[in-house]
Amino acid sequence: MTLPDATAPAPHADDDASLPPAARHTGAAAEQTATVIANAAVNAEYRHLVLHAAPPATGAAPGQFFQLLCPAPPGAAPFLRRPMSVYAADPAAREVAFLYKVAGAGTLGLAGLRPGEALDILGPLGRGFALDPAWRSIVAVGRGAGLATLGPLAQAARARGIGVTAVLSARRPDLVVSDALFRACGADVLAITDAEGTSGPIHVERLLRRLIAERRCDAFFTCGSARLLAVQQRLAREFGLPGQVALEQQMACGLGMCFCCVREFNVGGAVVHKRVCWDGPVFDIAEAMA
Amino acid sequence: MTDLRVRIGTLTLENPVMPASGTFAEGLAQVADLNRLGALVTKTITRELRDGNPLPRVAETQDGMLNAIGIPSKGVPYFLEHTLPEMARWTPPLVVSISAPTIEGFADLAAAMTVPGVAAIEANISCPNIEEDGRAFAMTAGSTAAAVRAIRGATRLPVWAKLTPNTGDIADVAQAAEAEGADALVVANTILGMAIDLATFRPKLGNVMGGLSGPAIKPIVLRQVYQCARRVRVPVIGCGGISTAEDAAEYMLAGAAAVQVGTATFLHPTAMLAIIDGLAAFCAARNMRGVAELTGAMLREEADEAEVEWLGQP
């Protein structure tokens, strides 16, 4: 598995200052017809979809996402594309992969895809995670589908010699996903579950305080839980630690055009709207509002 | 080679395909070559700073979508300092879409947008999402006339009036806009609609009501383009559910001189480029020299009264 480059600059410039005088089509993202290699259940809820695809899709960075034109399942007709964060991207093998749970018409359509069938994908889109080479050790805290989003981050961190402690939260031990990927990357995996009574904010805070005390947390990375985000925001403020959060929102275009996926952010004390698809989906943990 | 150029008043466009306002921003350049478009049309701007409507702002429907975005706007200085220089980097003419709560506000904003780099002003007098119950200037001929007259007096740029499909007599509104100096008409904005989530009993849009777009509305707006184009001499720009070159050709046959594409871009970001190529092929296959020949070329055989007269006989 080739590593996505998490330190590469985001595919779109932040503001107008660096604009070249004449504009060109950047080709940072593309619509293409990918072919299904595998689409199998990994546990009672999640499925792993592996696609054969071409660049630029196969160069997707951790935290970036795709807009999938999901096939219509019987009795439903999803009209818009469905956003889904990338679980793996491998330019050498020409593969991209997703980890998903059937939650509606779009993902139900995805679940019916068989090897050899086609899927129209648009991406990679948005701004992914950024890793500071000066960090020695980071903590990734995720829950539910957020675990899929954080998976490729572990690979990128390892490629830079950054240690990872993964705190993976789920309802039950058998629903924890991504743990094998984290372990394969040498990450320390701490699974916490509702069933075992270990996933509550008090327990998580105690656990994170221990990691900070052990100097294993140069930065927080999180996805999938507003409650866990709030705990990390508090600790990040208290200890002066940086952090990044990957956020979700209903989307239509995925390219920053329609403004349907805005969320509120606290920027220097002012509440501003940002587009999850274009300004994110990865944001500064200090600005996110849970 | 088919000549794809079309004339919209004093403007000549390289081809008749452009984005619909609100469905286009610089992000599309990641996927598509914007320099191939006939024109660029900005998201509507207002002088007032606007956050937009409460979420959710879009909802899927059968063959279409509802939106109630609510025109988030960062105001005029931001537009002039950031959006305009960004858009000016591309070669197609730039059309700036404006909205305001009052007629004076429309005139004032039209004057503020009369700056180098702007090729035309599209007056969005038809947004269903910023006034209660979808009220908009374009609902009646009288308020349309007043708004267009004020905008016309405030700018030397071509003025395109974007009409609403939610009015009872769109041809009357079209005629009023033309009479007050509109250089072109965009027909039309979205159709006011709503949807309710049966699992929660809540409206599917935070704003309750919103505008319907996509293939579902095409026959309705096609009819309105036909009705308007019959009544006015200024060019009509068709906008409503166009996804393919065939849809665009149909609109042009009904009387449109050009087309705007919106929702289709959300599904396929290169849809406009495919429509341009498809229109060229459509015309070439019919030995037409220019795409402009399609405009208003629908054939309508008048019933020959002499021959059918006997049907009425006892």
C-alpha cells in the first residue's frame, strides 16, 4: 500500500494572494468510472469497497473525500452523489478504497455492487489532514465511520516516523473497524466500547490525560463524534496542543459551489460559516463547534 | 465545424452554454476547463451580509432537488477584492448576478457592479428563498417593470432579468422586463416546492419551502421559454433541468438563444462541456452551420382549417 502524502499542500490555494495571472483547469479532481474489485462485509455493519481507478483518484490524501454516484437500490432513487472519505489510495496498485455502513438509499445502492461492476466516482476532493514533520507522536480518536477516515492517517504518520496512538470507539467490540490497519502501521490501539462501559467522555478524558502525561500526544486527530471532539478541544486548550478534526455534512456539489454543507466555526471569537466540502472536511480543532 | 457562437444583445458568446447562478464557483476548475464555457455567471451577491438559511439546505426529490440556500453573501467589498479578480482570470465574459430587498437596492448594487471585468448584470429578481412564501419582484409585471427600470437607469452594462417560473403569466412579466430595457431574459429560476420527512414529520428543508430544480422541471420551464420567446424580441436564455445536449437543443428549438446549466453540474461537473460538444455534434449531424439556427426553429404545423372543417359538420 503506497502512502498518501499528507504534507502536500491542499489542492486549492487558501486565498487569492498566490493566484497566477491566467487560470487553468487544475485537474486536481476528476470524474471517472472505476471498477469494483471487492465489496465485502467486514463486520455486522461495515463494508469494505475496493475500486480499480486511475489518477487523480489514486493519489487521494488522508482526510480527503470522494463524491460517489451510487447506483439506485430497488425502490429508491438517490439523486445526488454521496460524499465518502477515502479509506485507502494506492497509485501503484491503481486502487482506492472506502469503508462504509449502510445508512440510506445511497449506501444501500453501494452495498449491491459486485466485483467487475462500474462506479462513477468524483475526486479526490477537499482538504485532508496535515502532518507536521516535527511531531514525534500523535493521538487519533475516532468513532463509527470516523474510524475509516482516520485509518489512512496512521499510514501517512508512520511514513514520517511519527508514532500513533489510536483510540477507537464503537458500540460493541465486534464493531470496531480500522484497528487492523492501525496495528499494521505500528499504532498502539486502544479500543473503547459502549458495551464495556469504556467509551464515555470521563473515561476518554482520563485516557487522553495519561497519553499527554506520557508525551505521546503532540497533536489530536479526530473524526466521528461531537462528544469526543469536545473532550479533545478542552484538553488541547488546556495543554496548548494543536489538533485537526474531519467533519461531515450533507453535500450536493462537493466542489464549494452550492453552499449547502456549511457549518459554524469559531474564528477568533466570531462565528463564521465554512463549507465542509471546500474549506474542509478537515478543520482546526480549535475552530470547530461541536 | 459548427459555428457555436451566439449573440446575446451586444455580447457575443463563444458558445451558448453557461452555468446557472448559484451552481458555479471557482472550485469547478478542479474538474473542468472553465475557459471553454460560453460565459461565467456568479453566485448572486447582495450588498447586505447574509449567512443564508438554516440547515438542511437541500433535499433530494424524484429526478431533482429542492434547495433553500438563502443567498449567503459576503457583500460588495469582498466581491470586488476577491471574487471578481478570481473570476477575471478566466476568458469567458463574466455575468454578475445581483439581488436586493428593494428596487433602490437593486439600482445601487447594479451601479456598484458596473466595473471593468464585468460583461453583464443578471438581475435575480426571482429568488424564491429570500422573501416569505417565495415572493419576488418577478412575480408580477408591475414590480418587474419597476425593478428593471431602476437597474437599467443605474448601469451601462447589459442587463439580464432572471424571471420566476412561479408566476401565473410569465409572458406578461417577460414583456414588462423587455419594455423597461432588459437586454435578455433568463427563464427561469427554480420552482417553489417543499418536502416532508415521514420519519420525523419535519420539513426536509430548514426553510420549509425551497426551489425545485433538475430534470423534473424541464417540461414546465421549456414551456415558459416558448411562451416568453414568442412574446419578446430580446434573447431568452433557457434554464431548467438541462442535463444533456439534447435538452439544450430542445430549449433552443423552443426559442432560447443560449442555455444555463445548474443541477446537472452537481451530478457531473463536466456536464456543460459535454453539452457544448454534444450541441456541435447535433448541428453537424443535421448539416447546420451554426448552433444559432436552432433558436426558435421548432416546426409547428398550423391545422389547415379548410381540410378539417368537415369534422365540425353534423
